[in-house]
Amino acid sequence: MSGEHYFTAEPAAATTRHEVVFTVHDQEFRLVATGGVFSASRLDPGTAVLLQRAPLPDAATTGHLLDLGCGYGPIAKVLAANAPRATVYAVDVNQRALELAQQNTGPNVITALPDEVPETVGFAQIWSNPPIRIGKPELHALLLRWLPRLTPDGTAWLVVAKNLGADSLQRWLVEQGYSAERHANHKGFRIFQVRKAGDGTAATAQNS
Ligand SMILES: C[S@@+](CC[C@H](N)C(=O)[O-])C[C@H]1O[C@@H](n2cnc3c(N)ncnc32)[C@H](O)[C@@H]1O
């Protein structure tokens, strides 16, 4: 990407379109990607582990779900396909990623820049392969912006590579007043199930 980061707001990298094909629980997905977005050539291995190992929402799921750092939209696409009655917000800072995510998903997905998500929306589920490479302070700020917007019984599912600081992130989440359990550990990736700890130390979104 010629010195650009995948979280560049307006990437200059090539826009040649190609298809990313992957399967989750026997369901095949075909998404369009271009240069200038995260893991454009294939489904990221961490995202694959997240989608295979964390319990996906289903036809009974309602309310708002968040794909935090959606890229070209693979997580939002799978969530929306499995939970057609829910509304999925797909949020990113990369404009090209948002355009691709919009093209790749259906009517129950709303693509948005972070500031475009209405303050009143709370999330029953947050799903994220978070942008570790933005740096620790920025990552912490990102999580402290969105995790408080979990509804009181809401859950966040995060995938983090062990060699990119998964265990220290887990400890930090607990220090912030969340329960952060290791739900799965596969191919060097940790899947964390994150919830409000229930003792009131983590902030709570009031609306859903
Ligand atoms: C590790 S990538 C995951 C992309 C996609 N979910 C996937 O699985 O292929 C993290 C994404 O977070 C986005 N990102 C970086 N900073 C962000 C921020 N402050 N708010 C929202 N998204 C951000 C990046 O642009 C990138 O698309």
C-alpha cells in the first residue's frame, strides 16, 4: 500500500476490484475488495477465527449490532446474513472501506463514520478485529469510546493475535471494569468475550 496504512482516511492505493470468497459454517460469502483496505486479498485469518469460533447471532436476534472497524465488510456481512432482524452498524474511518462495505452488504447494514452513529444507539453485540496497529493509546481510546455503548446485557466479541498483545489487552479490559473471558484460542488468535462486569464500574449505554 505504498506507505499508507489500512486505516488511512482516503487511500490512494489502486482501486482494482477483486472478489474475496470465504465460507463460515458451510455458508459461502463473496465480497468485493480493492487495494487500500485491510486484508484486501483474502479474509484475514484473525477475522476467520472470530467468525468460526464466536457464537454468531441468529434469526431471533434483534436490536443493534456493531462491526467496529469494518474494513470491506466481512464481519458485518456475516452478522447481517445470520441476523436479518437486527440492524448492523458497520463503522470505519477509511472512506474506501465504507464504500466497499456498503456495496457488500444488504439493507440491514448501515455503514458509517464513527461520528455518524447516533449517540442514542446502544449495541447488543459489538464484533471487532480491532486495529491494533494504530497504537496502544489509540486502541484503548477506541475501545473506551464503543464498549460503554454495550447494552447492560450486551457482549463484545474481539479477536486479537497473541503476539500483538492479546493478553495485556485482556488485563487492561478487566482494569477498566469489564469481564473479559478467553472464549477461544486458535492459530495464535485469542477470542475475548467482553461484558460489563456487573459491579457498575464500566459505563453503560442507556438506550438500545
Ligand atoms: C484489523 S482491520 C479489520 C477490518 C475488517 N473488519 C476485517 O476483518 O477485514 C481494523 C479496521 O479498523 C479501522 N479503524 C482504524 N481506526 C479506527 C477508528 N478509530 N474507528 C473505527 N475504525 C477504525 C481500520 O481502517 C480497519 O479497517
